[in-house]
Amino acid sequence: MKSLFRLSVLYLLLSLIGSPAQARLISKNITYHDPNRTPLKGMIVYDDAITGKRPGVLVVHEWWGMNDYARKRAKMLAKLGYTALALDMYGNGLTASHPKDAGAFASKIGKNLPLARARFEAALTVLKQHPTVDAKKTAAIGYCFGGGIVLQMARLGVDLKGVASFHGSLGSQIRAKKGQIKAAVRVFNGEDDPFTTPEQIKAFKREMQQADVDFRFYNYPGAKHSFTNPEADTFGKRFDLPLAYNKKADEASWQAMKDFFREIFAN
């Protein structure tokens, strides 16, 4: 009986020694500032069980503002081994609960590209300076409003390895110029999204091709706007908007993003 007990203890110790460190996510709410000294309130998250520096990824929120959904995606990225910063594009952690307010907030930033860039790059600087981050390996993802923002930042030549836009707007006040875009681009779009027209898709693809950008465009059949957000159905019904969660498209786009990051961060 004693021999069996000792053997059991030995097996337990060996299994503990041989098992990898368990993920321990560290998330911190942070306040940083744009050049106008506007307080920007974000959240940075990383896996403390990982040693050494790793790539950093910015997460740009939907038009609702820097809310729990943006935080959720940042934590998902941290579980993949990245340091993620869910940033604040509106300032002071401003969020909206009604489309009228969300549209006004998003429009104010979307129409002011110098301000949008300043706030994006303020977050990028914070991310690059974090002790867990390899400053030469950064990327950005965005949802809806945020998806449009990361595409704009790519067009402006912000120094990133890549950007991934999830159901983001494709239109722009500016066009990509050959040799200016440093980031590889991936766009995940819902084929049934009424906010993105076939004409816009055609124009976007032509723009990327003419600028010689490394890009891929994914169009998911049956997916509507906001297809990655499980709360989309609730928002759609509450405000009579064409929003709907699509589990298949959500999972497929996330997997494609993971493959994309492995590719751009390989070297």
C-alpha cells in the first residue's frame, strides 16, 4: 500500500514538472494621452506565464467605444501569446449605448484623420514601450468603426506588420499609394452586410492592387454586419439595425487572423 502511495506521488510530481506553465493573464486599465493631452483610457493585457518579448497587437473598438467587447478580444489575443492593448479612440473612455450617439462619436473621429492618427499612434507608442513587447513586431485589429480605422492607418503608412479589419468600412478620404503602405492587410467581411456594397468591395480591391499591397479579402456567405459580436442580435432587435452574430464566420475569421499573425510575425 505504501509503495502504491509513493508511486502515485512520484507520478504527480513528474506530471507537474513536465507540464507547461499555466496561463496567467495580467490586465491593467491604463490612461495615456494624445498630443492635445486628452486622456485616453485603454486596457493592456498579457500572459505573465510567457517569458521574453512577444508581438504586440492593438484592438480598435466598434462605434460603441472601448467597451467589454474590445476588452474580450484583447484577452483572447493575450491567450494566444500576444500583448494586446484595447485602445480608446474617443477619449476619456467615452462609450455609447444608442446608435445616434455612437454614430456621432465615430463620425467626429472618422472625419478627422490627423486626430485619429494621433490617438492611434499614442496607443501604439504605449504598446511598443511595454516591457513584454517586441517593438519591431506590432499589428492592429479593428471591428466595425475600428475596422475602418485600422485600414486608414495602413493607408497612412503607420509602421505595423499587419492590420486585420472585421466588418469594417472600406471607403476612405484618401487612397493607398504604392510604396507607402508598410502593413499587410486582411479584410473579413460579411457577404450579406448591407453597409458594404459590391461597388465598394470592387473599388477597395482595385485600390489595394494598384498600390501593390499584400492583401486578402474574405467574404463570408450569410454573414451580416457585426457578425463577430455575440451581442449583435440583441443590438439589431433593440435598434432595428441589420446586425447579426454568425458563429461560423466569427470562428473562421478569427482562425484566418491567427494564421495571418503567424505569417507576419514569423521572422
